[in-house]
Amino acid sequence: MKALFVQHDHISPTGPVAERLAQRGFDVESVVVVDAENFHSPNVDFSFPDAGDYDLLVPMGAPWGAWDDASIGRWLQPEIAWIRDAIDRDIPVLGICFGGQLIARALGGVVGPARKAEIGWTAIHSDDPSLVSSGPWFQFHYDSWTLPAGATEIARNSVASQAFRYGRTLAVQFHPELTAGTLEGWLREGGAEQVSDDGQDADALLAHTMAEERDAAARTVALIDAYLDRVAKL
């Protein structure tokens, strides 16, 4: 089996999500949409591979808005259409944060600025903890989706919907792939200022992440296993 990760930027590695897929027997590939050279001018041209070449697609997070056609429309609209086509072809899609928001748009939902940002370790309310546990999960987003018609919401909190299922596809708003090393990269590329603007201390957030990393990885393993076994059926 083959899994394709769509990394929208150069500072968001696939982490324990890809590690668990590899342990489950997947050949893991990845593509980067916006490379380091274009990070500050991300409206690049990008050709998405044939989704039919893969058994699982994993569109990941991004520092841009999944609604912001003006900034990233040259690849945003094509990716939404690519995800819609994959779902129509019954190819499982696991969307992470921005990737989950793209799934929502592909299915007819609306994505826009949330009532407030969510940055840091957050507990969520899950209707199915054996699939999506209550966390805590790491969050770093400013936007939220409306639930698409036909989708089943699995988890939420007082700020935003946190997970939904549609057929063999699962969208999550949080970051199960995050490690302390990933967070360090985000903080270097402007994230420290965003954390500070949110009234938080970046060093304390990183220390919290280091302390949480082992337990978080175990939650990610459980999430991926349940997704593959119960939703994607792979």
C-alpha cells in the first residue's frame, strides 16, 4: 500500500503519523507544495499527482488560510478539486488542520476565520474516543470549518469543530503529527511572534510540548490505527 503526504510548506514534517503508517506496512511518499524559497510568496504553480496511484492521501497543515484564494489560489483551488476527486473515487483521505479544512471545502462546507485562535495543547469533546480521543491535542490555527452535508462530526470544543468523518475520509483540526522538533521549526518561522501575540510564552509552550511528546505519540498511534481499521478499512 502507498500513502502520499502533501506537505504544504518546508517546515512541517510528517512525524509520527508517517512513522505509524510505515509500521503498518505503507510505502510513504511526500510532496512539498511551497518550498523554502517561496515561503513568503506562496502563490506558486503546483501539479498534484494522480490520486489513483495511492491508497491513502494525507493533506497536512499550512500557515495560510484554507479560504485565502487571493494568496494561494493557484494551488488551493486545484487541491480542493483533487481532494474532491479522490473522495469521489473512494480513495481515503486523512486531513490534518489545513488539510481537514480543505476536505470541508471539497465537500461543500465553508472555511473562514474562527471566533478565536487556538494555539497549544487542548482537550476536545469526542463522541467516539476510541477513534478520536479527547487529547490533549496540539492546535495552531485561526480558522474553522462548517460541517459539510453528509459528514458526521466526531469531536468539537467551544471554539471549533475538531473532527468529522465522511465515508472513508477523516478530517481533524489538530496536529497529531507534531513533535517538539516540528514546533521549534514553526517558532523560528514566525510562530514565536504568533504565540506571543496570543498572550503566551513560546519557551513555555515548547517545554510543555517536550514533556507531552511521548504521550502525544501514543495518542497518534491509536488515532492512526483506529482510522485505518474502522474508517479507511485498509
